[in-house]
Amino acid sequence: QVQLVESGGGLVQPGGSLRLSCVASGIAFRLYPMAWYRQAPGKQRELVAVIGSGDNGGYTNYRDSAKGRFTISRDNPSNTVYLQMNSLKPEDTAVYYCKVESVRTPYWGQGTQVTVSS
């Protein structure tokens, strides 16, 4: 019954920006950490960013290549987690997924495609 729906992906030129959104349902959203992952064709899925539970998230963490460019945030009243991506590079091209953390069963969304190309 848990559902995660990502949106906001698209085609953008290098140096451009996108904001991804993930809306959760079927879960007490505010109680759980949330994360963004990405997967390029032929490569393993990798963690991009994590945000803690609570109204202000409590903590955030980013993979090194995303630090200073990406910002993860959440809005608990709307059950939404965001990923603001600035200064995008071709190597950021991937399908981006959101995930509920700290639960026994992994819950994934369907993903949203991000393509960075000139």
C-alpha cells in the first residue's frame, strides 16, 4: 500500500537545474528518513542524498560528487521530499528514485529520468 511517485525529471543542458519531487502515501511520512538514489544504464544504483525524519530533517548527507550542487529537503504536511539539482553535469544523467529508509521492506518509486546533454 506504500506508494512513492517521483516527478520533475527531464532534459537539461550542462550547468542547468532541475527540482525533483517525490510524494509518499500509505506511510507516516514524517517518522521516516528519506533518500534519493540514481541508476544509469548498465551501472549499479547509487545513493545520492539522505534526509532525516522530522520537520527539519535533523540531518542530511550527500555523496561527494553531489556536495555543493544538490540539496535534499522535505515538506511533511504534503508528504513530499525534494532534490534540488544545480550545476548539472552529463555524469548526473540517470533514473532518479526516492526511497523510504529505516523500514524492513524497501519501498521504491518508479523513478524519473534526468538527462544532462548539450
